Amino acid sequence: MKSKAFWVVIFLVLFGTNVLFASLYLQAKKELEGTKVILSSQQYRSKYMDFLKMFIKLVIKSDKEVDFETRLKLENAVRGLKEEYNDPEILAQWQKFVNSGNEAEAQANVKELLGMLVDKVYALK
């Protein structure tokens, strides 16, 4: 009689630990998904921030005309953002800036580009 009660207790203990481990697993899985979302958002922001820093350093702070190599580097970075994040808006604004007809138009387009980049850095994805 005692051996049957012993096995029932063992079964209940094992069943209870399985339920406990299953709930802990589901909780850890949910936390991992949340962490993945945060990491993805940080990577997204980081790419836009890297371009913003590069643009400020190579264009805004430059005291000379931007050379072809620098423009190509910036163009490739913008195209990378467009491709990686399916963001044709950033490429379109870049092209408006590059194709500006005069200095006033270029200044307006660069303000728009910088504003767009800042919005993307601080936007939730």
C-alpha cells in the first residue's frame, strides 16, 4: 500500500516540476522575443545614426567642396539604408539634396534630410 502512495507522490512531484519548467520556459521565450525587438530597434537606429554622423562630419563640417569619393561613400551608405530597411524616402531626399539647383535649394534639402534622419533615429520601429 505504501509503495502505491509513494509512486503517486513521485508522479505528482514530477508533474508539478514539469509544469513549473514549462511556465519558466514560456516566460523566458517571451522575454527573449522582447529582447530581439529591442535589439532590432537599436540596430535600426544605429545605422541611421552612423549615416547622420558621417554626413555631418563629411559635409556639414567640411570647409571645402565635397569630392567625388566622399559623395560616392555617402551615396552608398544611403542606398544601404534604402535596401536594408526598405526606405525609399531617405534615398529620394538624398537625391533632392544632391540634385539641388542652387545653394538655397541645397540648404532647404539638407535641412529636410537632417530632420528626416533625426526622426528615424528617434522613431520607434
